[in-house]
Amino acid sequence: MAARNRDETRIYNKNKFKLGLFGMNCSGGLSLTLAPERWDASWDNNVKAARLADEAGLEFLLPIGRWHGYQGQSDTQGTTFETLTWACGLLASTQEITTFGTLHVAFCNPVFSAKQMVTADHIGHGRFGLNIVSGWNPVEFGMMGVDLKEHDDRYAYSQEWIEIVKRIWAENEPFDHDGQMFKLKGVLGKPKPYWGSRPILVSAGNSPTGREFAAGNADCLFTSIPKLDDLKPKIDGFRAAAPPGQLRNIFASCHLMVRKTRKEAQDYHHYIVHEKGDWEAAAYAADFRGNRLNTWMKEQTDLKARLISGAGYPMVGSYDDAVETFLKLNEMGLDGLACGMINYIDDFPHIRDELLPRMERAGLREPVKS
């Protein structure tokens, strides 16, 4: 049955542990590998992967907003699709899956962007969501001719930006805005979002300021997974900081590399990293990202190998290992994972045919209704 309001869209379904595809708009996805099967982010491949995820009942598609790749021979994320246009195309190509756009707000006028996002929301019949990004990459800011503000000032800019967008989506009379960042006159936007309710907002802040921004604005939040022992208090803190009822889902990202047996998965991981890894790109990424690497990643004994494998929590093991980890994460309060893979099409049967049935048997998901 088609959703009748935004609360009935798939991302808000009853599954205890939700799954999405992460980063497939970017060449190489999340991994810095030269393996010949690495992800080719062509448009046709994006559509095929999106339809596989949609038909299998996955909840969302999340793109990476990237304008500058990680160089080396692989140049992972050096070739990317702009995410709002990408979202429009995939919303038109799918039936039920929620599709996000990832927007660097410092690069985009809020009035123009509000109109773009409403267009996407109508194309998807209310399935569009916005991932709000304040930005950090000095090369990308330089490409845009935009000054990279201090960390907290970037979030102040984002807060004013999203407040303007929310007003455009909600108000029916022209308004003026006289703020610190924007001076706007006679602002009005039509049509309004689909169903008359605003698109889902997500944020991925991990700093104290980022967490405060997410708590005040996000319906869904993406966070990193530190040591497992630290995850539950982190999630509890997010929920306590948000207004009651606002924060509907808390997700993290992972890199999914699962096979029938743990040894098969570990052998494949060794092939991807140690036989086919792009160590030049890994050195660049480790140096370039510098202090942005979270504590969990900094504690890795071999950071470059970790970056080659793929950003996010490493999910390397058997199908049963993965489901056991999903159960632990869910018990700690996590609502799901955004998954990167070496190849989103070739690897998808591991999700559809192996993980999802096991998750159903474990009580994490309900069967997909045909």
C-alpha cells in the first residue's frame, strides 16, 4: 500500500534494524582499492543498485557530497554525481525507498535549494530527505570560492540556513529575513513539500557543536561507531539532547564485507586491502583528513589499511557474524546502518538472499510485503 503521509514512508517502518546503501554516487564507493570489481558509479549502475535495494525492502539511499577525490591511482570519490539531481533521478526510478540528498549548505542559496528539494520531494511522492552538511574540506571550499569559517561558525551558518528553508516550506505569505548570514526580502516558495509536511532532515555531527545542531534539527541522525562499549552512552546522549519525539532514528555507517564463512570474508578483505589496496590514496587520505579522523579510527594500528577497506564500522565476517553484531548494535540503541560495499550490485545478493532472511529470523526485520 502506498504511503498516505510522511510517517508511513518506508524509513519510518516497524523494522527494529534498518539498512541503507551509502556512497554509491561516488566512484569507488567508500574503498580505496584497485580491485577490478571496485564500484563503477555510472548512472545505470546507480539505478540498478537503487532498484535492487528498493525491491528488497531496504529503507534508504544516502549519497556522499564530494567535490574532491582521494587521488592516487584509484581516486576514490573523484568522480561523483551531484546529490540533489541524483536523488531526483533515483526517486523517479524507484517506488518506496527513501532517498536523501547531501547538501553543503555553505555552497547553496537557501531559497534556491528549498525549491530544488521540494521538486525532489514531489518527484518521490514524499520520499525525499535532506542530509545537512556544514562542510570541512578546505580544498572544496576553495573550489567554490567560499571562505571556510571556524568550526562553530559553520554550524551557526547552517542553523540560520535551515531556519530559512523551514520557513519557506511552511509559510504561505512572503517574509523578510534579517539575520547574521542572510538578508532576504519578500521570500516565498511554492509549491510546498509533498503532503504539506517538510522533508526528513538528517545530520551527521559528532563534535559537541555538531551534536547540538543535530539534536535541535534532525529527525534522523548519523553517527560514527567508536568502541562498542562507548556506543550506548553516546546514543543515550543524543536522545536526551533532542526534543521529545523528534529524533526518530539513529544510524551509523559501516563497510559491509560478508561471506558464507568468516574465513572467506577475511580472505576477501585481505585481497581488497593488502593485494589490491591503493596505498598512495590511503596516505593522502590519512594526511588530508588529519584531525577529522575520529578517535576510534585514530586508535587503529594500521590506519591506512583501515581507510582502504572503507570508511565506517568494519563489518567483516560471516552472515551470522553480521546479524549477531546487528543485534548487539540494536540493543545499544542503534536503529540501523548505512552500508558501503566494494560493488553495490555484485555484493547485493549477500544482503538480499542471506542477511535479510537471517535478520527476519532474529526479529530485527519483518518480511517484505509483495
